[in-house]
Amino acid sequence: MTPLDFVGFWHANPFRPFRILTASAVFDVASPLQVAMSPSMQRVTVTLDDAAHSLDVANILRCESLAPASDAGAPAHPLTPAATPHIDLSRYQPDPGVISLLSMTLTDGNTLSHVAVRDRDGSSAFSTAGTRWDVHGVERFENGASLFLHHLDDPTTQRRVLVWPGSGGSLSSFAERYDAPGLNAALRDLDAQLTSKPVDPAPPERYFQDAAPTIKPPPKPFRNYWELDRREPFNAARFTLDTDHTEYGPHRWAEAVRITDTLNKEVVLDLFGTSWDCDVTREPDSHALTLSLGHHPGSMSLHIKPDKRTARLLPDGSDIPLDFANRHLRNFSLYAPIDALRAALRAGPQGSNHPAVVLPDHRGHRIELWAGHAEWPTPFLHPRILTPAGRVLLDLRGSWWAALVEPDQADTALTMLLWFRDEPGRNEVLSHRLWVDLPSRRVTCRSIPGFTTLGVIHHLAQHSRDPGYLLRDLREAFARGGALAP
């Protein structure tokens, strides 16, 4: 068959379904979109439901029309057309299904939202009842819905379930399909697997290397060779004391300090840019600092020896590295309880495999704050939230995101503000205050309609390194949760 003869069938106006016959196969073409031809017009690709078939035009024996011509101008041929079944698309009625929700509280205090989908006849197409699956989002289409689920024993992993009422569904993509009983059975098998072996997300291994700041040793004393056996006296004139009068809030002022070693041009203590109000008393061999915050009750006293690069929390602390104390003082703005800061300073350096700060027990939930990359500017602390059973709800270690965490001791909720590592992008997400209900893991925001879950926050933060993209994905996730509203 010549290429022009084939094009006559392919581009007939109006188009008529036709059959391609070769020596070894037969292909039925119901639409011109099923066929593609190479630029040389020597090869043809025919796409069927199972696969795409490529053949040479010279190997085509003939083509047969499968429908009678309705236009006299269409190419004529001596073959007798065969009848083709007629499909009446006007009778097609898509069934998006009816979604219903049921909230329940388990014996361990966790709250779940079960979801069920029924078709137009009331028959059940999908249900999570009796499992530990929790629904937090939905996207509807004309003949079904995408349900976004997470498991109570794997809350940081989002799973999408496709449901087509009357046709079944899929646990992964549109490329596969279960019938309704098979879909529910597969979901319950996965539920049993996760329940028997809970998933515990961990940060990448490089985190524990990058998050360990190098403790600077005290500088060597400057002595002459004949004075090696003498102790160097403290020289207060060697250290300059600068102050910064800053308004950190409406009519709230702080007198922050910076201590610099003029001998080697090293800043040994820097509280500029913080809301710490400092009262410094110079002593013969040291400096005594009284630190206070206008919006926190009480104060804290530190005894600093700048020449030794050490600090001591008064009255019962021991000597700790001064740069360690400086880092903790700058990070304090990311959490509220000052007692947590005192406990961290008393404990001293613990290494990168321990949290920098542990907040007081919050209705059974444990809230840990871990150090970020040692070279990233402070304030920066990664939050890690665990259930009373010790399972992870949120873990931002290893990501580019920290958080300002404010637990509500009168309730099970906490407030969280995401904090980017770089100064230029911090305010893009920082203006959106997230409210977290820990028993249900629900996250809401006044400035973004809808809701999502802590696991989605974990997933987005671990995979985003740009505030603009994270904010876009947050809005999409909240919109999926908002679609669950009646």
C-alpha cells in the first residue's frame, strides 16, 4: 500500500473508522488520534488500548472501512464496509459519589476522621471504618474523588486513594484499578502492616555532623618567654562592652550588649538584635550579667569570664562554653518557657544527638527543639513533636526550616510559625500563624482557609527549600482539607 492511499483513509472527511490489515496482524482505528506517521511517510504508529504498534507502510496489505460514508466527497474504494457498534454518549451519567465523615476518639486519646464513599444507589464503594487511617483532604472529579489519607502509625506520609463509585478505585495512580471489595481489602492489609510495624522518620545522617558546632577553645595567653610560669591577670580594658538600645515591641525597649576581644578582634558575646535587656556589672576578673525580658516574668543571671570564654548560670550552674551560652540566648526567641532555657544551660553541651531544648510536658506530648546547621544564623531550632507513646508527629531536623513554638498550657493546642534559614525569605511564611491540635494532628490557619495535618507540614518542609513554593503548596494542602466541609 502506498503512503498516499493510507493517508486517504486516515484523513477522510468526514472520518470513518477503518481497519488496517497486514500479513500478521489486524488493527482497528476508531479515531484519527490513534495514528501517527513519520516525516518520511514510510512508518506508521497505531495506538490501541494495550500498546502502541509500529509498522512499515509498505507492509500494509490494505485498509477496510468499518462505517458507511456519509459524504460523497470521501475517497471511494471497492471494499464493502462492515457495521460498527454505535455508542450513545448522551446516556453517560458520571457518578462522583457521596462522601461522609465520622469522627471518633480512640482509647489512647487520638482522634480520627473516618471517610466513606457511596454511589448514587447507596452502595458502599469505599470506607476506612475500623482502621487507623485518617482523612485530611479530598479532590473531586466528575466520576469520583481523590482521598488524601495518613495513618496513625505513619502520620508523616501522605497517601492518595482514587475512588470511582461503581467502578472501584486505586491505591496509587490511574494506571491500575481494584474493584470495590479489592480496594477496601488492600487498604486494610496496608493498615495491618503499618500497625504491626510503625514508621519512625529520621533525619539524614549528615544532620548529626552539620548540627554539631565546634566549641572554640579559649585563646592562648599573650606572654613573654620569661613569664611562662605566671598566670596572666585579667585585663578588663582588653574587652570592649557595646550596647544597643532597641525597641523590640510597641514602647518596649531593650539594652542588648556585645562584648569584643580587642586583642584578636573576636566577638565573644553578641545579643544585638534580641530582646534581652542586659545589666552588666564589671568585676575584677569577670563580668556579671543580669538578663531579663520585659514580656517574661523573672530574670536570669550569668557570670561571664570573657578571657576564659566561659559562662556560669547563677546561683547553681557550672562553667559552660561562652559561645554555647550565646547560641542558646539568641535561640530563646523561638520558644516561651524560660525554665527550659535554664535547664539547657545547666546541662551544658550534649552533642548533636540530643535536643538543644526540651519544652515542659504538654498534655503527654513531648516537644523537642534541635539545633540547626552550625553555620546558619540564629535564631534557628528544628522542632520535633512526639506522641505520649513516643511516635513522631513532626520532625523538621535536616530541613531548611525551623519553627517558633508556643504551647498553650491550658489546652492541647500549640501555635507554630515556620522560620526559614535565610533572612530574605523568613517573613514570607512567618506571617502565617499555624494552630495545631495535637490529639487530632489538625493544622489550621486564620489567613489560609481549610485545614491540613502535621504530617503534610512535615512532608512539605522536608522537600522545600524556597518560601514561595512552600507557601503555594501549603495553600493547596489547606484547600484539600477545606473541600471536606459540607
